[in-house]
Amino acid sequence: MTTWIWAAVAVVLFAVYLSWMAGRLDRLHARIDAARAALDAQLLRRASVAQELATSSLFDPAASLVLYEASHAARQADEEHREVAESELSQALRAVFAEPEQVEVLRAAPGGDEALRDLTAAVRRVPMARRFHNDAVRAARAVRVHRLVRYFRLAGRAPFPLAFEMDDEAPAALVPQGAPA
């Protein structure tokens, strides 16, 4: 009789453990969704500010065209081409702001200082948002590779989480000296 009681206790403890793992996995997936929404918002903000700057006539026509096309492509990209489009926007920003003099010209223009502050903030927030998203993905992947999670299908029908890999290096002219990029 005591054997049956111990077996029942073991089964209950195992069921509690599986339930805890499923809840943890669910929370990690919710964290990924929230981090992805924050990343999307920061990417959209960066593209919007870049597009606004490109159409403001504060740059020469070539720089405006490069910046406008890259920001428009980033805003319109579908999900499977988004990483490439966002990387191209990063490259366009580095090309346009390759010279610190360009920042000074923009700062001297009417409304340029505010636009430059908006762009700097947007450019600096994208790497942080991407890092939070990728950390959440890494944590969920670590849980999903456990045998028990796979055998008992604790992840349900949730797709396997994918990291967002892009070139998010900020233009050197926009990053203050000594500040992390």
C-alpha cells in the first residue's frame, strides 16, 4: 500500500514539475512577444526619424535620396526581409553621417538640433531593444531543448523562437565620445 502512495506522490510531483515548466515556457514566449513589439517600435521610430530627416531638405540631394530609400525600404519590408532592410538603413545612416561636419551642419540648421536628438535617441535604442529580444529568445531556446519539453510537447504549437540579427552599429558621429554604441 505504501508503494502505491509513494508512486502517486511521485506522479503528482512530476506533474507539478511539468506544469511549472510549461508555465515558465509560456512566460518566456510572452517575454519574447513583448520584446519583439518593443524592437519593432524602436525600428519603426528609427526609420520614421530617418525618413523625416531625408525629406527635410537639410541634406544634399544625394544623401537625402540614400537615406529616404533605405528608411522607406525598412518601413515597408516584409518579415523575411526585415533584417536586411534594417541593416541597410544602418549602413545608410553611417554613410550619411560619416563625417562629424555633417552633424554640425545639421545642428546649425533650424530644427536640426531637435531632429538630431531624435535620431540619436532612436539609433541608440535599437541595439538595446534587439539585445533584450535576443536574450529572451536565447532563454526560451535553452528551455525548449530539454528532453522533457520536447517529449511532452510543452511548447505547444508555438514556433521555435528566432533571434533578430542585423547590423545596428550607430554612426560614430552620432555617438558621444566615451558612450557605448
